[in-house]
Amino acid sequence: MSYFVSGLWHFAAAMAFAVAFGAWQNGSAFYFLGSPAFTFALMVSSSAFFWVPDRWAKRGLWKFLHYPLPDWDVLLLGPASHRNWLTHSPLLPALLLGALWKWPQLASPLFYQLALGAAIGTGSHLFWDCVGSKRHSIVVVPYWWTLREAASRVYLLLGATLCLTLGGALCGGFETGQTVAVIRWQPLVAFARRALEGL
Ligand SMILES: [Zn+2]
């Protein structure tokens, strides 16, 4: 089955979140998307390069570029493991934040840009898996333990919320690379006020 349509939706969701975060943080829709490192991490974790034609997408290492990181469960564990509970969770952004905590010397604008891209990309992927697909089944152990429809939906939504919250915490370090991750609420309030004034 082609991943193109699903990938396109995931791409659109990732762009929407990236634009919203940019507008929230800096008042500019392309504030984050202007960074190649951010955009690369965003794409790899949300939609990957879904436009790679199918005849190449199935071959060798190409398939790892064709499928986003959360959907590597299919490539590494087989189709029965799709929507694996670990790959469809905030594990990747949490690991990146954990690495920053353990090795503070990693703190640099580049690291923050990659980590922020991965947090927003994974969050948007989980969000769209939750709202955009008909079947919902999180696989804990293939053939043995899968979550039911409603529980899977809640699991994906919680994961998305956590990823995007981690993204919010990482926003502050985007340009400076400072280790202090602060959620900046003032831009959110200013953005909401501007949006309300525009109505
Ligand atoms: Zn997925």
C-alpha cells in the first residue's frame, strides 16, 4: 500500500504545528521552518520523504527515508507491530531532553533545533495518527497484546500532548542554545490577543 496520501497528511499536520509554534514563539510563521536542521528533524519524525516513488521506496535504505521514524516499527518489527507503543510515544523527544540533562555540553543552537524538530514532528505524527485514521490499535506485544480503539486514541493524544509540551519547553533554547529550557508564555498571550483583535 502506498504511503503517499497518509504521508501528505502527516506532512500537512507537521507544517501546521511548526507554523503555529513559530507564530507563538516569535510572531513569525517561518521562524522555526527557516532552520534546515529543525525542518529536517521535523520531516524525518513526522512524514519522512513520502514522495519517494513506490518502486524505490521498498528498496534497501530508501525505505527508511520513505517512512517516518514512528513508523519504522513496520520496517524493523514487521507489519504486525505497526503502531508500536514505543515508537508511537514521546520516547524520542524525551531521550533527546534526557541526553541534554546528562551531557549539558550538548547544548547548542543546532542540538535545540534538531530536538525541537523531533518533538514537534513526533507530536504532530501522533496527533494525526489519532485524529486522521480510522483504525486505532496500539501494539504492545504483537499478536498478543494490543490496546482497544478508545484506549489507543487516548494513548496517541496523550503522547502528542507530551511531545508538544516538550517542544514548548525546547523553544526557548532554539537560537541561544542555553541549557535553561523555559516555556515562554508571553508570546502565546500576545499571539492570542493579536488573533482576537483580528477577528
Ligand atoms: Zn504512525
